[in-house]
Amino acid sequence: MTTVLTRKKPNKIVSLFVQNRQKIIAPLVAILVLLAIWQLLTMGEKPNLPSPITVIKETFNPLIINPFFDNGGTDKGLFWQILASLKRVAIGFSLAAIVGIILGILIGSISLVYDALDPIFQVLRTIPPLAWLPISLAALRQSEPSAIFVIFITAIWPIIINTTVGVQQIPQDYQNVAKVLKLSKVEYFLNILIPASLPYIFTGLRIGIGLSWLAIVAAEMLVGGVGIGFFIWDAYNSSKMSQIIIALLYVGLVGLLLDRLVGLLGNFIVASDK
């Protein structure tokens, strides 16, 4: 009687790790090396910056272990600080996306509009985001809409520029086909212009969301209120460097997540449109 040996299928998680071990192990090693260097550079008696171990000790309770606490006012955990900033970014970025895509399509489609507005936009887009804050505060008289306006004016330029380029890069053959098929303006817009411009539009959106997150952190340092930017500035005024470092870690992770989300959304929509 013979027995047949069956080979067990490897665990999916193990297989995934084996296939991507370099991408997983390499960043972990780099992080450990950076932490070790940081620890060595802050081993003096009174270092200017806290060591990684000190940061964990000073922020473990409550910032790390309980980011959801809410003691009223601005004394809130990092979850609520990040959430308040994300709400402002969502409003400002959404407005910038709507206005930027519309203007980009208009400028890219009509050469006269492009010639008229492009020099103005090229000048305005070089103005640093925080330079708009005094103007917005003077015009709007409130910190909340002023911060949202700074996000809007920061994110809109890459959206306009990339959308304009996308429309201008539509091949002439596509336009000739539209004329042969006698497509209406609406049909041309939905079936040719938008699909051909989508990769450029999402490139602008991806750049815009990153700039929005940078702008809100800087703006909140000046306008105050609940938000990760004000949290960092308040911690600096209180000489709580460990809180600043852990907040910066949160800022970086959220920024990475926003970038990846917009990128994945763009890839999904562009792929489904083909």
C-alpha cells in the first residue's frame, strides 16, 4: 500500500512576506539605523533634542496610548487634533479640486483664455502659501475660513496647471475622430476630453493634497484653535519637544496616507475608464 504525500500550501501571509521581503526589511533596517544614530547623538547630559527613548517615555501616556482623550478646549488627543485639520483640508481641497479642474479645462480648451490667464496664474502660484494668510484674515475676519482659504489657494495651482496640460495634450487624431463622428460638445467632453485628461488631473490632485496638508499645519500655527499645527506650536511654547516629535510623526504618516489614497483612487478611476 502506497501513501501519497501532500504538500501543504504555504500561508498567504508568509508567501506575501517572502515575495516582498526586501521592500519590508529594507525600510525597517533603515529606520532602526536612523533611531540608533538619533539615540547616539542625544546621549549627552542635557541634549537640545530628546532621544527616541525619552520621546516614548514622555508621550506614551496619554498621547500614544490614548490619542482619543478630550478634556475640553484645545486639550485634546492627537486623533482629534488630526481630525480637525483633516476637516479643514477636506473643505479647502475639495473647493480647489472643483474650481481647479473647471478652470483647467476652460484654459486648456480655449487658446484665448490660456493666453490671458496663464501669465497671471504663473505669478500667483509662486506666492508662498502663508503670504496669503494676512490677506485672508483681513478679508474674512475669522480664523477658520482663513485657514481654509490658504488651503484652497495652495492646492489650486497644480490642479489648474496639470488639468490644462492634460487637455492640451489630447491627440489631434481624437479631435478628428470627434469631427468625423459629429460628436456634440457634451459627447466630446464626456467621451474624449475627460478620459484623456484623467491621468493629468489626478497628478494635479495628488500634488495638491500634499501641498494642502503642508499648508494647514503652517496656517494653524498662526490662526490657533484645535488642529495639529496649533498643537505643535503650543507644545513648542511649552518647551515640550517630545510632543512635537510625536506630532510630526503623525503628520508624516497622515500625509503619506492622503497621498496614497488619492493615488489609488486615480489608478482605479483611470483603469476603470479604459
